[in-house]
Amino acid sequence: MRAATVLRNIAPWLPTGVAVAFLLVSMVTVAAYAVGGDPDPPTPVRVAPVLPSFALDAPSSAPAESEATIGMADPVRPTPSITPPSAPSASPAPSATPATPAQEPAAQKGLTGTYRVLDSFDGGFIGEVLIANPTRADADWTVTLTLPSAITGLVTSWVEGAPQATLDVDGRTYTWRSGVPVGAGGSVPLRFHLNRNGDVETPARCTVNGTSCSGLT
């Protein structure tokens, strides 16, 4: 027990003593080499310092660093290459074909009338108004004749091959109205026997449903 106490008391001085002894040996060696010229000076002996026991027993105050964290740099994480998604290709807009407008039916003309003289004789003549229906539907008709003074009067009138028309007389104006309509695309002749003085055989006015007749001279 006393030996341990003595050792504990002198332990702090041991390093100093070893160092002093080493220094003295080195000085003696250098002096001998300088006086005697010894070509091979003795190799200095390294003496490890002896630590006191309480220094050996004392726990280390600094925790040992993990080998995994000593001398290792932070790993370099590769930057992922991000490829932006390609924009969807725009499909070409379908070419707009303008709709063909529906063809409207051609405007239908109304009834027409054509005036002509079928026969001439002394003091009179036979005239005709041909009533034509170019439309797509049956149509009633009205024929109006206004006679000049040279045509002295109406003897008789008739509708050829169809029901007879009704006749109204107002002075020198004669108006016939159809007994039945004229069929679509068809025609019907209105004929009349007129007296005259001289050579006049043309009425002053002729209309079919208000439209002037053709063939007047």
C-alpha cells in the first residue's frame, strides 16, 4: 500500500527525470565525439514516457468519434437529370368545308297569256288567248280584254276542251274567270268571235291574272 502511494507521488516526476537523463547522455556523447573523433556516435535510445496510474485509470473525457464519420466528406449526390415532357404535337385542324347551301327552286312564274287571231272574215274574226300554267301547282285564271272602238262587240266566246268560264261585261271591258283551274304545266285556250269595222283585230288591252298578254301588235 505504501509502495503504491510512493509510486503515485513520484509518477509525475518520472518524465522529467527521463528527459534530464536523456539530455545528459546526449551531451556526454557529443563531447566524446568532439574530443575523440568517434565516427560512430551511439544511436539515441527513445524512452517512452511512463504515465502515472491515475492517468491510466482516468476515463477519456472526449468520446471517440465514430470511424464512419472521421475523414469522410459528405457524399456528393448526383443531380438527377430531368427531361421535360415533350409537348404533344398539335394535330392540324380539319379543313372546314363550307356547306353547300340548298338550291332554292327557281322562282315560278305565274300564268301567262298569248293572244292570236285564228280566222278573219268580212266584218269579224275569231281570236284566242292561250292561257299557260308553267308553275308546279294548279291555278285559277282571269282573262280581261278591253276592246277598241273599231271592234264593235262580242258575238260569242268559249273555252276549248274545258269547262266554260264565267263572263262579266263592263262597257268595252270583258272579263272571263275560269270554271276550273289550269293544271300544273298545262294550258287552256279561251276563244271568242268579235265583230269589227275595218281591219282592226287587236284588243286595246289583254291580261291574264293582271299580266299583259304577248302577241299584241
